[in-house]
Amino acid sequence: MPDTYDTVRSVLTQTFRVPEEEIEPGRTLGQLDLDSLALAELTLVLHERLGVRIEGEYASRETTLTALATHLASLGAGGTGAVASS
Amino acid sequence: MTADATPPVAVTGLGLLTPAGDGVDATWDGVRRGLGTASHDPVLAGLPVDFSCRVPLSSEELGRRIGRAAWRMARNARLAVLAAREAVLDAGLDARSWDGDRVAVVLGCGLGADAEREEQAARLRESGPDMVSAVTFPLVLPNMASGEVSIDLGARGPVLAPATACATGASALAVARDLLASGRCDIAVAGATEAAVTPLASAGFWQAGALSRRTGAPAEASRPFAADRDGFVLAEGAGVLVLERAEDAAARGARVRALLAGCGSTADAHHPTAPEPGARGAEAALRTALAEAGLAPHEVDHVNAHGTSTPLGDAGEAALIARVLPHRPSVTAAKGVLGHGLGAAGAIEAALTVLTLQHRTVPPIANLDAPAPGFDLDCVTKEPRGQDVRVALSHSFGFGGHNVVLALVRA
């Protein structure tokens, strides 16, 4: 889980320019201003980084960062399935 | 004033991001220096024409300046948003306090977000539909730069994106002028953006014979009106002007940089890419711009030419200037320094023409010792020329046969 949380954090700060200080485990994606378009892009970027595709219900505006990272870890994210490193 | 005269509008703000620099001052300095900005471009490596003129800021840096909304913006929109912010600030306006319902955005592009389109097409081809971004269309729609500027500035009046290829920037200013004249808005944020230096653009324009092939000396490749010119140089950039009715600008005590006094827009109705041999359409645009300004041809002090450095285009324009303006007004062509910013060029050059009027300075044409034999033009070369310019024209012509001439006068 810590690995996937770090990946989520880095995508939020690098791709979506969410200020580091706003990122807390209990915050939801909606609280970080991610709209439906941003959630679709987040799913794609995480797929590229971690090699796993999450369903929309696991990356909604109500999803907390902890829940997202836990779900990614449960899918075996970060294993050998990564399709791209960027 | 003649019966055709139209009230001028005031240019109260400028914003520029060009290969000559980051902002209006840097661009003006670079253009006055008169040196070509083209260089080998890693994106074009291996192609027959492998050089371009780039805005010296990475997309990452542009995004950092824009902030949280930048992730969904293509490079052309990023350039537009930052140029628009500079122009609004320059006009002494505040987007947080103005009446956004009365603010128009008229901001087009020639090609659009082609780099982003090519990237997403490659993702589809190589990785399948799962890897195509959901923001593909927000990225590539040709109106999205104007949409993002509208969002960024809270401008809720008419917002649109003209597309007249390499005349787009000038068309945007002409349309914005009309929106002001007809009372559809009180402030117009107008101009154009382009960031379409891609392998496909280089290969396609190369195949059409439009690009300079001077790969051994890129900075010397763009040479408008030179005898040995051999094509244009792909470039990117954005130019934005803030326009207001002159009386409104005066009422709020705005500094007026220059007046947009006339706009002539015509089409050749002749050929998709070749200029009409007699340049009748371009001449009609020129005469209309002057008639709207209530001016006669002999009153023109200066021409900021379209001057792309193509053999045919420059010859046609040189003949037009010599025929309609035989009193030899000074001529410059910014594409020698900046390359051809395609859709953005007309807006960038209108902004430079404003600066010429304001600073009484005509920048030189890069890479030009003297105009080609047979061109009866007073081209400014080597160094800036101090000149008491009161009336200036900015020419823009585009594939499709578009001709737009703007008449700008000193405030």
C-alpha cells in the first residue's frame, strides 16, 4: 500500500498540480478538485504507471486517497504488468 | 473621413509568447535585434526539414505558470492563456472585478493541437483504446484555446475561434473589432495561438514545397523578400490584444497603445494554396482597411508584411505593395526573426505593428541585405529604423485564399 499511495501522490502533484500540502490520506479525489474528466485521466495514468486498470467506482469523487491506494495494491499494482513508465 | 469610415477601436493591452521571447518586451527586443531564431528541433530529427522556431518555454514550465487547470490544456491553449493574462494585465484590467458578461474572446488557431492529436493517435495505434486520453478532444478542438481563455478570465460574452489559416490572428482582430462596433461586448480579448510544430506538419509542408530547406543554417533560413529565399520556417507562438471602443478606453483613463482603425477581409476565390496572380483580393482588403480608417494609400507610412519567405508569396506581396503604395512606405517582415507562426502570425504581427507605432521604430527583416531585384520596396534591414510612423498596415494571407489587412494608427 505505501508504494501505491506514493504513486497516487506523485500523479496528483505532477499531472494534476495538486499542491503537496493538500494531499492527505483521508481526502477524497473530489476534495482535491478532480472532476469526471480528471478522474478518467487519473485512471489512465495509473494504468500506465502501475499496469492495472481500475473500475470507475474505485476512483470516484468520493474515493479517499487511502481507499484508492488500497484498491490498487489489492489488484497487484506495481508488479510486472506496467505498460509504460511515464 | 469617407462615407466608409468606421470608428476606430483602442488597443489597450498586448500579450506575446514567441520564439523571440517570453512576453511582449522580450519579443520586441528580439525582433529589433533582427536575428533569426530557428534551430534544429529534436522533434523533427531525421526529417528532410529538421528545424523550427520554438517558444523558449517547455510545456511543463507553461503548465507550472498556469496552475491546476493546465493538465487538460494542449500547448497551444497554454500559450494562449498566458498571452491573454499578459494582455489583460497590460491593459490595466482585472478579470476578478470586470463584468465578464461584456467581455468577448476571439482567439483562433490555424492548425490546432496537432502534437497532442498525433500523440493520441499513436496511443490508439500502439496500445489500443484503453490508452487514449479522455481529454483528447478537450485538447484538440480548435476552439479550446479560446474556451480556456474564457474560463481563465471569466469572460462570458461571445467566445469564438476564427480559422483562416495563416490569416487567423488578423481575422480574430477584425471580428473582435466588429463585436465592439456592434455593441456585442465592451472588451475584446483577441488574437491567436499556434503550437503545431510536428513531424507531420514538417513533412506535409515540405512535400508541398512550402518550407525552407536550408538545414545547414536554420537561423538564416527565413529571409523574407530576399532573392535567395526558399520557403518558410515552421514556428509557434501566441499573440493577444485587448481591444476596447476608444471612448470606453478614454473614459476609464486607459493607456492606449494604438488604434485599430480599419479591417479589410476578402478572399481570392481562386486556389487553395496559390495566391491569385493579380492579387486583386489582397488589394481589395488593403483598400477596404484604408477606407474604413478614412485614409488614402499615400498616407501609409509603414507596412508590416505577411512576408513568409516563400518565392511566390513574397513576389505577389511585393508587387502589391509597389503597385498600391508606390510612395515606398517602409516594409518589415517579422517572420525573418520569428519564423511562420501559422495561425498566430497575424496577431503577433499586429502586436508588433502596434509597438512600431508606439515606439516609432521599425524592426529590421532578418537575413536580408537588400530586397530581391525587381522588388521595388523600402525594406528595413540590418538594424531598427527610427521612423515617425503614424499609419501602418499589417498584412495577413492564408491558405484558402484569405486576405486580411489591418490599418493601425498612432493613438
